[in-house]
Amino acid sequence: MSRLRRLLGSRSFQLILLVFGGGILIVQSLEAAGGPDAIREEHGWLAVAFLLPAQIAAAVTPVPSELIALPTAAIYEFWVGALVIWFGWVAATPLRYLVVRRIAADFDFERGRARMPGWLRTFPVDHPMYLIFARWLPYGPHLVDYTAGAAGVRLRTLVWSAAVATVLPALFMSALANELLG
């Protein structure tokens, strides 16, 4: 029982539960509101005031932020949609980083890094090649921000590399959204 009590009393565990719970609440709130299209119909261009924070918050959680980003890009069309996606992903970077800075002592992030392609592991965590190209892997943004937070990479370096790394994926997602949903 003392292990369970220690786990439940752990600030890291509580923070992780808060992040997971927040992701679930975001998705449920969007569904309850009728989805991004319904929000846009009701609020017009001002819907981004709700959709962008929802995308940022979802990007911090394990919930795929694409669930919000894709329909948002479709309703705002290609360029504005790409900009909203890009901004949301870049804005989530320092939040994920700060969460991990708080809980870094409790986890072994090097084990996750060991599963990356060999050529990418040759770069230190603070190297621009790692900070940019590892974001393009599945769950890469999370992995990059978590390992950077655990390694104490300068936040400024992490944010500029996220801004560079997310340009092409944001353009791709917006194009995909506008082709499929637009």
C-alpha cells in the first residue's frame, strides 16, 4: 500500500494525470460544441480564439492535436489554416518542455531516445539536427520536447528549432485538410 500511496502523492504522477485528463476534456468539449465547423459557424473568424488554445492544449497531451488542427485548417483554408497549425504546435513546445522539466528526475528519457534511428541518435539532444528532424518522427514533437526538457536544453533554442521544424508539417497538414475536408 505504501507504493500506491507514494505514487498517488507524487507530483509527477499528478501532473501526468492532469495532462491526460486535460486531453480528454478538450476532445469532449469540442464534441459537445458540435466540432470545429459548428464553432466556426457560430463565431465566425473569432472561433480561432477557442480552436487555437484547444489545439495547443491537445498538443501538450498524448491526444493527437491533428484531431483539432485538420478541421481548423479546413475551415480557415490553406494559408490561414497552415499558420494556425504552425502557431499551435510551436506554442505547445514550451509547455511540454516545462512539464518535463518538472518531472525529469522521475523518468528515463534516454530509453525512448534509444528507439530512434541510429543516425539521429548520433546528435546530442541540443543539436539543431536532432531538435528539427526528430520532430518529424511519430510522436517526435513530444519526444524532442521531453528529452530537451530532461537534458536542460535552452528553451530559446528549442522554440526556434520547433518553429523551423513545423513549417513543412503545418503546410502539409493544411493542404491535406483542405483537400479532404475543405
